Amino acid sequence: MRVMPLVRRRVLAGAWLLVTVPVGLWVFRGLTPPAPAMRVQIEEPFNHGIASGAARLTVRGFRSTPKGFALEPQGQGEIEYRVRTAQPLTRWSAITLQWYGGETGIQSTVDLLDPGGPQRLLQNRSLAGTRLPLPGSVAGGTEIALRFSARNTTGEMRLVLDKLVLQSWDGPPPSFPAAGWVGAIFLAVALGFAGLMAHPKRAALVGLLLTLALILRYANVSRVAMAPLEPDAQGYRAYARALTWTGPQGFYSAGFGEREPLYPAVVKLALWLFGDADLSLRLLSAILSVSVVYLGYRLGRALLGTTWGLGAGLFLSVSVPAIIESGRGLRVELETLLLTGAAWLLLGTQGSLPWHRAILAGVVGGGLLLTRFPYAPALLILFAVSAWWHRDLGRRLWRPLLVAVAIAAVLVLPHRLAMAARDGDAAYDVHRTLRWIVNQEFQGQPGFPSPAAVIRDPYAGPRITLGQYYFGLHSAWEVLWRSLRGLGRAVLNLSPVGYVEEVRAVLGLPLGWVDILVAGLGAIGLGVLAGWRETRWVPLVLGLGLTHVAFIYDLDLPDYRFRMILQVMPLFAVAAAAGSRWVLDRMAMVLPGARWWVTRDHSLSTLASTGKSP
């Protein structure tokens, strides 16, 4: 008797999809509208207080730092920025600022210095990479002058001006579909697919979770759509354009500088799908970021049950650092999927390592090394731990595991051999990246390039190896201490808010306590997961994913606070969910009202263990 309602539900869901999918495709066709021609674009990172050659800076009271201009405690200052453009500005001109003048304890103004008198653009307001249109009075001019004034009333040094970009177009910037409209279409399609599932209610909840993630990420992409891509993302787009799959610029040609070939290949696919535009890279990052949310949910559900899987997914969905990174067009989301996926495949099923999981682990592991090769030691450790994890299988373990290792090696070795033939160094990318790190750490010191030289060429200088960097330029004690400190800082920064002051400036809410609470729950959860045999691999992989960047993370490089650590955020989200569950279990012992949550969680966990996707 229950067969007919199931058939009726799936027929209705199929009919719903026949309507919503074409509507969704019609709406999404406008996600990458053509942009007007760019007439003027001037970028000023202001690192070390340095401006472009076409600009003149007058600085009073501000202190230059590696990140930009800061104010001393109880200090005030003024910056006058003037720049002459090669082409006249149009009435469609704007500046994009990283300006923290609206943070607590900062009083600030930003003025346009027009010949007819100053025009106030901002007062006590922050802009975190948001475009600010300029008055029409700038049209036709070839010079623009801005005045940044601020006062720091706090007892600590505060960064105020980080970055400025001046742009002028030949026409109005394109408009994009509203984030709510895009989310509504996505949810309608998701609910249609939910109707086809064995557990439609649970699938509908997952659809709501992914819709929230999509809306937040698409809103961020729309916000930064007209801003210039970061240099790394511009490089990926250039490499994707040049990629020909075979020949001199083929996948295994090593013709992508210090970059591995997989992400340029994925970018090439995105350019084909969405159009050859900067926005396509941002959309790609956003889509991969939504996939990370789903991965976090599935991992949490498999380990803790449906309730806590949804909690882990919600953590990732609303994570401000993950949302901000999803609009940059970089590879961190792909790294996240591959690292967590490889670990889950190798360690997620204790007592068995089926052939299909081993083969897929080899493919995913090879993809990880073709995305970022420095994960090679971590991947080797994962294979070794998998051998120990499944040691009771005996001979049944070694064949699939060796096949997985062989697949990963076969995938990555052609790229390494091509790099050795092309650049004379099979680890050319590693050594070149180390040169960049050395220049960031030691610039301006005797024997190293000046800050201005590093801005011109971040890779200036001779080849350097890992041993020379770690133990030639640092002591063993320094390496140990800074690695431990960097690891601790990285774990503390795996937080849902992260950009505390920026969020306070936008929402007016002090949410730093949320990060402290989640960090505490995550620490508890890591301990809980380490105590369960089935989940012990989660803190292990989280540590492996952070260890190779821990020492460098302690350098506090500009713009890398979250980019270097987000690859393990799904694991930390699961740990935070495990910590929350542990706390509620303890609360249930003393608070009868909390027992309902525990009982409900156990029932949903049973459902999760017997149900199917999603």
C-alpha cells in the first residue's frame, strides 16, 4: 500500500523538476554578463607604504607596515593620495577600498579633493573590498586626489588603510541577478530532487543548508565582481587560456611556472562553461565552496549522525572566511575537497578497504598532488597510517593499498619529470615558492631584496632549498617553537567569524565571543574524536593538513591568514560538532531539559546509519 504514495511523490517531483530546471538555466544564463571596457585601473596595495610610480603620497601621522598604513595608539593622521591617469576618467568611475575606518575606536573620513571643494565619501565607515562609486564630477579629468583622515582612540596599533583600487569604465557596470532570486531557484530545484530521495525530509534540510551557502557566496561574488582579480587568480586564468591539453602547453608540459596543472585545467572548464571572464573564476570558487559545505555535512553525518552533520554543514555555510575566500578564484576549495576526500577514503572505514575506495583514493590523492605538491609528505603519511589502520586485513590490505599508491604516483610523476626537463629541477615549484617566502620574511634586511624590489619581483633571488630555509636561516629551536605557535594560531583561526572587526563594522555586532566559543568546542571535539577509534583519524589529518604550513603561518603574511588553513575547516567543523554533542551529553546529566536533544540526536543518528544520500 505504501508503494503508490512513493511513486506519486516521485512522479510529482519529476514534473516539478521539468519546470524548475529550465527556469533555473534561463536565470543562470545571466550570471556572467559582458562587462564594459576598462579605461583606467590602478592598484595600490600600500605594502610598506609604497605607492605606484604614477601616484604621489603625502603621509602625516600614519605608520607604514607590511600590510599598509596603521595608526599608533591614541594617534591620528592624514594621507593625501594623488594619481594621474593615462586616460580621462569617465562618469562610471569607482574606488575599491580595504579601509577600516568604521571599526571600534577609529574615527575617520575619506574625502574626494575636487577643484570645487572637498566631497565627503565616507565617515566612520569601513569598506572591506566593496566598490564605492565616485561623483560624476571626476568625468573628463586625468587626475584624482583623495584624503584619508583617521584617529585611533584605542590603546593598540590599528591597521586603517590596506588597499586602494581606482577603476573607470566606458559604460555602467553590469547588473547581476539578486542573490535571493538565485537562491530561490536553487532551492526549488533542490526540493525537486529531495522528492526523489528515500528520505525526502532530510534531503530537504540539506537543500536548505546548501541554499544558504549558495546565497551567501553568490552575494559575496556579486559584491566583488568588478574588482580586479588577485595576481594569483590572474595567473590561473592566463595558464588556463594557454592550456592545450597536449603539446608544448599540455597538461603535463610543466608550462605553468610554479603552478601545478590541475587547477588551471579546472579553470579552463569554468571559462568554457561561464565565459572567458574574471567572474568565471569567482563563480568556480563559489561552487567549489558550496561543495565543501556538502562534504562537511556528509562527513559529520557519517561520524556523528544527521543532526551534527547538519551542524557541521551550517558551520561551513556561514563561515565568513570561507565566504570571503569563495570570491577570490583561488584553489583552496579544490584542495579542501581533495585532502578531506583522500583521508576519508583511506581511513573512513575501519576493518575494510574495498577496491573501489582504494582506487578512488589513488585518483584523489594524485589530484591533490597535481593541485599542490607540498602535500606529498602528508599523503605518504596517510597511506602509511591506512596500512596500520587496516593491519588486521593482512594480504587483503596490501594489494588495494599498493594500487592506490601506484595510481597517485602515475598521475603526478609525468608533471615532475616534465618540470625537471623544462626547469632543471623536479621541485622547481617548491623552491620558487620558498624564495617568495624568504623575500616576504627578510625583505629589507642585509643580503635580501628591498621592499620595493620585492613588490617589483616577489621571486627575486637565488634558488633556496627546504633545508637552507629552515635550518640555514633559522635555528632548530626557532623552527620548533614557531611551528608549534603557528599550529596553535591556525587552529584558533579556524573560526566562523574570523573577520571580527569587519563584521562589527557591517552588522554592528561584536561577535568575537562566537570564535572563542567555537574554538573551545573544537578543542573539546578534537579530544573526543581522538578518544574514539573510529574517528581518531580526524584530528590526525587536521594536524597533517596544518603541519606543513605551521612555521610559515606564524609569519603572519598579508592576505594569508585564512587562505593557508581553510583546507582543514571541514574537519574542524566536525570537531566543533563533536564538542557540542559532548557538552550537551554532559548537560543532560544535570539538566533534564537537555535530555530531549540527546534523545533526538540518537534517533537521528540511527536514521543516518541506515539511510542513503544525501
